[in-house]
Amino acid sequence: MTIDDLLKTRYVKYGRGPNAYDCWGLSRVGRVELFGREWLPSFVDIDPDDKEGLTVAALDVRRAGAFEEVGFVPGAIATAWRARLCVHVGLVVEADARLWILETDVGTGPTLTRPSQFERRYTKVICYDN
């Protein structure tokens, strides 16, 4: 699977593939398919609109997976925060010798976003990798 393959999918709430993903589903499969990383928990039972639930899940994954805060490095999960809530995630990838955030959402579907553009949309962005 390639970045182009993931960009051809579509956004679906609770999506875990293979043709439709939500933001966590896309980040999760991207880490495995593009970077050979281990599978992270599915969290298919958490509503993408439940930002409190997403925040708890993000913090649990960080602790359980021994994730550390890193910069924008390929394979890192970019967590997007508004105040104290994690509201979105994406995956840092490299394409055309540039860094991008591979993300998907209701309005856009899968897309590549420059890290600076991604950061402008949120209170803070923290990238994690293990």
C-alpha cells in the first residue's frame, strides 16, 4: 500500500478500511502499511465526535505504547488539540521530498496537508512516535 492508495480512500465515521477510514483509522493503517509499525488499538467504539473519548484514547495509546514527543518526523502521529481536548489526528509522511500530514475528515476526505497549515488550524499540535 502506498500514500496514493490511501489518498484514494474516503472518509467514513468509524472507518477502519480497506476503502474508508476516519482520522484514527487512516493514521493507524498508514503506520503499519507505510512504516512497518505495529498495529495500535482500533478504538472503533469511540465516536469521532466524542472529543473527550478521543482525548482519553490518545493519552492511553501514548502511555501504553511508550510514545514520546517528537518533531514532525515520518511515521509520527500528529495529534491536534483545541485547549485540553485532542480533536483530530494525522500521520506524518514524506512525499516529493517534503513532509506532509496524511489526514482525513468529513469535509475533505483523505488529503496531504503541510505541517504549518495543519498547525494553524489547532491550539497546538504534538507529534508522538515510539
